Amino acid sequence: MVWLDEYERRARLVPGLLAVFPLAILLSVLSLRQLPTVAYVMSAVVLIGTPVVVADIVRQQGRKAEKTLWASWGGPPTTAWLRLRDLSDNEVQRDLWRKAVARVSGVELLSLRAERANPSRADQAIVTAVGQVRDRTRDTEKFRLLFNENRNYGFARNLYGVRWIGRGISLGGVLVVGTYMAWLSLGRHQDGITAENLFAVASCLALFIYWCVWPSPGRVREAANKYAQQLLQSAVTLRSDGPAAASDPDT
């Protein structure tokens, strides 16, 4: 797909294609693909860059879902893990991450007293510092594990973001094919219960179940935590590789 890079294809396009896949099933079952007009339209849809539009819509829906999820989590995992005012499962690890993030980003993180006095500013400092670290880890070859976790998180988040679209289209596919089968059997006095039609109903139903079961806040959070951990570890790597590491008093 010449319009999209590796991240966009996996994290954005695939969730979108899964959501609209029942439409392809309907075109096949209703024999619409054989119509010249439909064939021309489908070719035009691909040629004018519709995958880019689909990927962008999926991204927007994923971002909306992300804001809601972050609000329920108390912020992005990186922010929550670097706060001093929150309890930590491993304070030694948190201190190591904070020193690395501050050193690599050049942004001073607030002390515990300052955090408690101004929680909003403390979070802004963390977000800014993490953003600087993220900008310094764009090299997908050097930070391949980080790229993979980022892509996995994007896929999980975007899949969750378009879950209602996927549910609606797949359930609509079940109803349309079921109605078509009834119309053939009762209205046209033909055999509507064919292997192709049953397969179409089963496929759309399976997709509907998938959309109801698989995308979940828990799966998104698990992927987000893995990405956050890898990002903070990348800050540690950058700090160790940096020219100032040898003279760092915290080392």
C-alpha cells in the first residue's frame, strides 16, 4: 500500500478493513460485484486513496477512545508511573526512569513537595519530558522493540475506537443476508438457504461476536503499559549511550 507506512497499515488500516469487511461479503452474496458499475466504483475507490481516508478515520476514533481511557486511568501510563505522589510497585525503577527521562529530555521533573503543591504543572512537565524522549526514539531500526510495542498499542487502541462501527456493520450484514435468504425463499420461491449464504451469515455473525468480545479497555491498557515500559527503558538506553553519561552524578 504505497500511501501508508508500516505503522499505519497495521495500527490503522487493518482495524478499518476488519470493520468494513462484511460489506465485501454482502457484495459477493448479492452478486453486485458482477455489475460493471460496481466494479468500476470499487476500482476507483482503491485508486483515489480510500485506504488513506479509512486509516485517518480509524486514527480519529482511536484518539477519541484514548482520551476517555486515559481519563479513567488517571492519565497515560508513562505519566502515572513517573509521578512521585502516586504509589509505585517499584520505586527504584521509577527513580531510574525519572532520572533518565529528565536527563535525555532536558526537562526538570518536579519534586514530591512541588508535585503535591501543583499536580497539574507536575504532569505537564512529565508529559513534555516524555514527548522529548519519544521524539528522540523515532529511529525504528535502533528502537525496533519500541516501534513494535507502539504499533501494537495503536492497533489495540484503534480497534477499540471503531468497535461500534464494526459491530454495526457486521450485525447489519447478518440482517441483510438473512433478509435476502428469506426473500429468495418466500418471495422468489428459490432456494435461499445455500452454502454461500450460510457462510456469509456465519462470517458476519463471527465478526459481530469478535467486535463484542475482543476490543476492550483491558486489552488496550495492557498494550499501553508494554509500550510505556519500552519507551521509558529507551530513555535509560539513550541516557547510557549519551556523551554526558560518564559525568552524570546520578550514575
